Amino acid sequence: MRLGRRGTFLLILGVGKTCWGLSFLFDPPPTQSLRLLTSMCDIRHWAWLWIIAGLITLSSAFLRVGRDWAGYVAALIPPTVWAIAYTVAVISGDYSRGAWVAVWYLTSHVGVIMWAATVPEHSVPHAPRRLRKGVE
């Protein structure tokens, strides 16, 4: 099976999200900046958000264009949740650096995923128009 551009993007993204989630299971980081999330449940539980989203994203890589939409939706959820948590941490005074992290998640993750979801599988630049003889 040959993966196109969209499939390759989803495969890379899915592996990355799954690994990121696994890191929260096996070696959880300090969570003072994620109090919004950890007030609801342990960071190890939140790891499953990344892992499940990553597996959905990864498996969507093997679907045909048009049927791969679930991978893009799944890919958006964890970084959006994290961006919200970091924004709340800034507002509450828990983590002043959180604004920069939130913007990073929103641009480098959410923005890139939203852009990639709109990229057609195959796009070829238009051929230059040739002028006919005698026509300017």
C-alpha cells in the first residue's frame, strides 16, 4: 500500500501523538502548569487522550482521501485541550509561561493540522499559458 502526502502526514502525526501520550504514562512531567487537567484526573489518565487520538490519527493514514477526516479531527483534540489548559494556567497565575506554550500548541499543532487537512492529495501547478502567435 502506498501512502500519499496526506497519509504520510497522518502516519507521522499519529506516531508522534502516541509516543507523547506514552511519555505521560511512563515518565510523567511536573504538572503545575496543567492544574486545570490534573484537577479532574491524574496526568496518566490524560495520557490516554494523546494515545487514543494518536492511534486514530495513525490508522486514518491508511484510509482513502475523504475518509481520513477522523484522523484530522482526532489529531486536533489533544493539542487544543492542552492549549486551553495552558491559557487557564496563565489567567489563574499558575504558570506565566503558559501563554507562549498555548500559542505554540495552537500554531505548531492545531494550525498545521488544520492546514494539512485542506491539502489535496495531488496538486500540480498550472502549466504556463502560451501566447498564440500574433496575439499579445
